[in-house]
Amino acid sequence: MAIEPKGPAPYAPAQTVIDLLEGYRNRGFATPFTPEVLQKASIPDSLVNRTLQTFRLFDLIDDKGNPTDQLVAFKEARGDDEYKSCLQSWLTSIYTDVLKYADPATDEQKKVSEAFRGYTPEGQRGRMVTLMIGLFAYAGLIEEPPKRPASPKANRTTKNAAGRAATKQRNSRRTPDASEKGGNSIQSGLAPTVVGFLEVLPGVGKKWTTEARDAWWKAFEVTFNYAYPTDDSASDDDDDLANDEGDS
């Protein structure tokens, strides 16, 4: 069942959705899906209701929390190829309306965000985009992050100044405070798609499985590259800057 404008859109963290999909597929969970079941699956309390709502909007569970035929199909898919194919068909069906206006495999983040205009809640549009891109990357629908064209007016001075400013900003970021939400501190001003992934990192001192970590890293790498595309034409200038600093 596709999501439609003027109606609600899911916005749970992509990695949380992925963890539940893989947990149900590989280990099985008690059903129906309830807040208690999700808590036992290590979903943070602050994300439980949002995740249940996302699964309902995705038509993966019914109003009582019971798995739908679609969720069962993910569990019963044989092998990675069949599983990925099932995911891809499902995602393109869910996001049919959004894909009429933007393709996350080729379009910039701003255009993808505009494709969600009209969905509710409006204040969560950034997380809607984060979820879509993360799931598309997980399903293999995004093979290479889109690159923004370099400005024809860009010059060496501007690039070097931007590089020094970025370095200064990174160095000024404070150390995460474990007492904050989730045990992590997220720097404001980051791309919403990246923030969505950082929000689900385990708190300081907490552990997760190798399988969950690797799945998170794979999806995060694609999303990060999408939000912060590189410009290889600036590499020569960066080398010159490094040499200048070394001489000093």
C-alpha cells in the first residue's frame, strides 16, 4: 500500500527498520508486534511508537501488530537475491508517488525532500527522506550516490578557504556527552539524513552485534556520500595546500 500526500509518512530511523526486518527474518520475534516486543529487540524506548507506526504505514503489520503477508514474504525469501528483489519491489510500490517527482539514485537531496511536500507530519520531512534513502541503499536500489556539479566559478582561493573553514569547524566540535539522549551528542547543522543514522548509534558503553553494525555502516556510507558528495577536481589544490603548510 503506497503512502499518499496529505497523509502520514513513515519517519523512523532507517537502521531501526532494517534491524527489525533482519531480526524477524533471521531470528523471529514474538507476535503480535507490541512495545514490549520491540523493547526486547533492543529498540530504544524513544523510538518504539515511531517504529510501530512506520511498520503500520509500510503495511508490514496490521492495526493489532500482526505480521502481514508482506512481512512474512521477507521472512520466507530464499537467499539474499530473492530477499533483495522482494525488498526492491516493495519499496518502489510504497514510494510510488514520491518516485514520480524524484529519484534518490540520481537527484539531489533537496529535490527528494520536495517530493515529500504535503506529507505529514511536516516537521519530520528530513527524517522521511533519511528513511527512504537508507532503505533504498539497503535494498540495493541506490548503487552510487549522486554528485552535484561543481560551480564553474569555483577557484583555488575559494576552495582552499572552504577547506580551512571546514577543518576549523570540525576541530571546534565538542566531545559527545554520554548523558545526552541515547548517550550520544549530535552536532547541529549536519544534514538531516546523516543525523537520522547517528541518532540510532548505541550509547557509550553499550554493544551491538557485528551483523547489525555492518548493516548500519553499509547504509550510512551510502547516505553520507549522498549528503556530502566529493569534488575530485579539488584534489590538486588540497595537495598544494598541504605542501604549503608543511613548508611553514
